[in-house]
Amino acid sequence: MLTLDNVTLTQGAFSLVANLSVDAGARVAVIGPSGAGKSTLLAGIAGYLRPTSGTLSIEGREVTSLEPGQRPLSILFQDSNLFPHLTVFQNVALGLRPNLRLTDAEVKAVEAALDRVGLAGYGNRKPAALSGGQQSRVALARTLLRERPLLLLDEPFAALGPALKVEMLDLVAQLGDERGTTILMVSHDPDDARHLCDQAILVADGRADAPVATHELLDNPPDVLSAYLGKK
Amino acid sequence: MTGTRISGGLVVLLLIFLTLGTLVAVGLRAEDLSGLGRRDWAAVRFTLWQAALSAAISCLLAIPVARAFSRRQFWGRGVLITVLGAPFILPVIVAVLGLIAVFGRTGLVSQFIGLFGLEPVQIYGWHGIILAHVFFNLPLATRLILQGWLDVPAERFRLAQSLNFLSADMFRHIELPLLFRVVPGAFMVIFLICTTSFAVALALGGGPRATTIELAIYQAFRFDFDLSKAAQLALVQFAVGGGLAIASLWFRGPRGQGAALDRVVSRRDGSVWQDALWILLAAAFLLVPLVMIGVKGLWGVSELPDSIWPAALRSVIVALVSAGLTVALVLPLALLAQSLRKGGAAVEAIGYLSIAASPLVMGTGLFILTFAWIDPILLALPVTVLVNAAMSLPFALRALMPGLTQAEADYGKLALSLQITGWARLRWVILPRVRRPLAFGAALAAALSMGDLGVITLFANPEVQTLPLALYQLMEAYRMDAAFAAALLLLTLSLAIFWLIDRGGRVDVDA
């Protein structure tokens, strides 16, 4: 459902060539050494970075020149996923109506999404009054409402403790399965990749390769990756 | 996006018109550019040397005061540092009256030395102008230099202590380099401010030896209605201001905002008593004139003429409208500067243009352009509002830009991914993030406008009298009791209006 055909992403002197495709409903980890361009790849797919060449399509439709908000995907960043000055309800509602003018049906939909992530009744709080895990749930509730077929995760749970992180990954898996969402997750923790994703894309040496089975990649890592993972 | 471009573009055009357009309007009216007379050149020379001297004295005195603040923790330190920021929103004419109460013929100093049979001191003249400039700029210099001191990492002072540095070593290896870095910038800023001095020179100067260019423009316009001379002086003023503004860009001054001034570097060198003396002297120099306004003002309340109340009301309205206009100008301008990848810096620079421009030139230009069609008296207050908003703009812009850049860096991507654009983006993403600096800018604009005794003097007329103008006229008429009461009223209103608006930006702000 996601195809990158000779996509070249350039940032200053750094450049990355991606030639790969991802099946619908797959959960794919993006793995590679620090600075290899994992986040650059996601920024390219999300539309924050325009490719210097190549084409990018999602669900058979070319999206190479679309604005980030027009692409059929949602993205969660490492931080700043919520507006601190807006309530939980408003933060989620932005996914439906950027001007926050909601019909009664839409209000119900927002409440249902909050309910689904276990935050019913938290709508009037500000993000600062929530724990880190709860903040992640708010951001997830918004992606539920947006109902985009592709979800990009740029290490949004990196700041959470191990148990909480597993809990969030399970929730992502569950919500993804319900809707058949395709998920792409950047991770520097091999355990996260194994936990959530059956497939993995290796980003190294200026290239992003087609996805392979996660356990194979991690069990028999190529040299660039084993140096990064640091174990034999 | 296009909305931002259009409204921002309109603000840019308005600012260019107000700063350069009015200058051209005045210039075109000038029938014979026969050159400036001897008295005019005397005004130019006086403007430059008094500004240089004022800036030098302010910086020299600020060095020991800033050092004392940097290394001593004491009760009331935070309050005193806040007070150092106050002269900025203090109406000039109020401060001048306070200084007269201390340094005037019948002031505290004259009375004290009179006990020893000495002649009373005189405040009117060039030394009075410099005294007032130091009063206004010593606090600014102190804050700038203190900032420089606190930018030195605490580890460096600890290292110096572990190496057993004496005061002299500390000065040579740490303090001298930091002063070289900070003082030139502070000097240039104060020099620039003092060259545009009008109200101080109007109240304390005059005469051939104590007239600034701004005052000469006023006299040419108001007394002689000699537009050619006013135009030529305006051009000289613009050249001086513009030249200095460009020159000051070469000196990278310290960042005046952001970093906390409440840190104290723990040090054991230097004399506590000497530091205490410097802080006490500086505090007395700044606070005694204001206390005199309070005491004498309360004493004179019964002397206030009835006409003071409508003037006060007019001033409050002018201040509020001017603050609103400043917000309406600064927001589109800042958004445009921020959204342009190329040319953003140029747009921002246009926002700072009015630092080099003269409010009196703007007022004169607007008068020339309109007086054939509209009664100047009708336009007096609108012109005052407009000019004050333009003069406040650089400060509001300076306060707003960092917050706006930060909001964009933090939440721009998220807004983009959620397709929040146009008005919704401004309403839900940007404004809530910049409420504090925006309110601070509006509060500054209101206070500056409230106390302004500049462009309004061109139109001085009982029907459009503002509070600072009424106060100045009471002083001119030697009704000092009433003048002190009016000064107290003006001071109270200025501080109150600043506090209320600034506070409006602080309540209920999350994270």
C-alpha cells in the first residue's frame, strides 16, 4: 500500500535513497544506526521533506507533491504531539475539525475515541495534568478519529518506562488490527521492533531496503547493524 | 497563508510610509534648502555630544552597580532589579519633575548644601539634560551589563577561586573581557536613545546651548512654521538615527531578554561595603525622585485644575487604542517575517525602522499631508495614536519574535499534519503560545503612549490636551503643587495600565 520508487531524500550533505514497498495492514519497524536517516525516511513519507527525485505512492495514488495534512496518514512525533494550551478534548477534536467547530455527532465521536483509549472523563484536563502514558493515549485517540490507513510512529513512546511502553505498543497493535491500519515505526530498541513488528526495514549506508522478517534481520544482522546493536 | 501575506504586506507599506513617506512629505514642502544656520548646527553638535556623554556616564556608573548586583544576594534584590526595568515605562515628564524636586533650585540637594551656606544648584541647561538621561539609562546599562556578567558560566568563577585569584586577577582575566564584550553594545544603544531626546530637552533645555535636533524641529514647526528648516533638520535627524542604528548592529550587544537575572554568582572577593554603597547610591538616585513625586503629589491633589480629568481620560483612551493598534500591526508583521523563507529578515528590519525615525517628523509629515483637508485639531489624537503605535512597534516585535519562532518550531509540524491552517491556526495554535509576549508588547505600547510628550506637543490645544501635556503646561505656569499632583496621577495611571495589560497575558497560561 506504500511504495517508494527510487525516492531520494536530501538534507544538506546527507542523502538517502529508498526503494521499497510495504503491504497493507503490515506492521514494519524502521531500524538502523543513529544518524542513518530513520527519521529522514519518515519525514519524507509524511511530506515534511520533499524528495529530490523518485515517486511516492500510498494506496496506489501518487502523493509525492501533496502537503503533509493531505496525505492519507497520521504521524506521532517524539514529543510535541499535543498542544499544551488546549484541553484533551480539543486536542483530539483537532483531528476532525481544525477550527474546532464540531457537530453533536462529532462531539460523540471524540468522546468515543477517548473512551476507546481508556481516557473517558479526561476531556476537560490539560495535557500537563496527565501522565506520559496518558498523553500518548490522547495522541493515539486523535489518530483513531482521523481514520487514515497509514500510521507513522517516530519514537513517540521513547520517554516512557519499559512496562508502559509495552502497554502502548500493545494498544497500537490492537487498534491497528481493528482497522487494518498499516504501521511504520522508527525504533532504536530491538525489543520494541520484535514486540510490535513482524517486518523490518533497514536504513543504513544511505539506503532504505525493502522490508524483511524482523527476527531474521535482528538474529543475523549485517555488519553495519551489529556494530550498532552491540551484541553477538 | 495569503491572508498573512496581504495583511503583513499592508503593515510593511504603512511603516514605510510613516517613517520614510513622512520624511519625503516634509522634504517636498521645504521650499529653499538653503542649508542650516549656525544655531541649527549647534543643535546637531549638542545632540551628539550630550548623547555621547550621557551614554558614557551611564555605562561607567553601571559597571560597579552591575558587579555589585551580580555577586551579592540580599533581601529586596529581585524587587530592585525589577525597578531597574521601570524607567522604560516611566513617563519622561514625570521623571523630569522628580529630578527637579531633588536637584532643582529648591530641591533636596540645594536645601542640604544650603545648610553649609552654599549656593543652590541649577538643573535647567545641558547638565540637567544629561542628568535626566543618566537617570533613564543607568538602569538600562546596569541590566545589560548585569546580563553580561550572568552569561559568564559560574564554573569559571569557581575555577578562579580554586586558583586563588585576587580581585585584580579576577578583573583582568574574567571581568575585563566580559566588559569589552558588553559595554560597547550598551553604549551604542544608549547613545542612540539619547540622540532622539525630545521631552527632556523640552522641559530642561532650550536656548542655544541646550537644544537637541528634535527640539529644534519642534521649534521650527511650532514657533516659526518654517517647514524648510523642519525638513532639513528632520533629514539630519534621520541620518544620525539611521547611521547609529546601522553602526550598533556591528556591536553584538548582550541578549537583553530571556535569561534569568535572579541568579547570583557566589564569590568571596571584593568588598561587601563597597558593593552595598554602590547599590544604595543607585537605588537612591532612582527612587528618591519617584518618592518625591508621591509625597509632593499627594500634598498637591487639592490644587488640581478640573481640566485634568478630561485630559486623563483622553490619555487613557489614547493609550488603549494605541496598544490595540500596536497588536494589530505587530502580529501580521511578525507572522509575515516568520513565514518568508527569504526576505523575512528584511521585513523584520522594517519593523525596527521607527527606532531611527523621529516621532516629530512623522507628526509634521502627517500634518503637511492632511491639513489642507482636515482640521489639525481633529487629527491630533488619531495622529498621536498612530505615531505612538509605530514607535512602540520595535519593542513589541522584539518581544514577540522569539515566542513566535518557538511556537512554529514546536508545533508547526503537528499543525501541518492536522491541516490546521489560516484563521484556525492563528486562533488555536499561534495566539495561545504567544499570549504573554503579545500582552507584554501591548502593555509597553500602552504605557509609552500614556506618558508620551512628543508628537502631541505639535498640536497643543486645550481641546485635545493629554495628561502629559497638561502636566507640562502646569510646570510652565509654575503651578508646581498641581504639577506634582498631575505627575502622581500620570505615574499611577501608566503603571496601572501596564500592569493590567501585562497581567492579562499571564493569567491562566498553561505550560
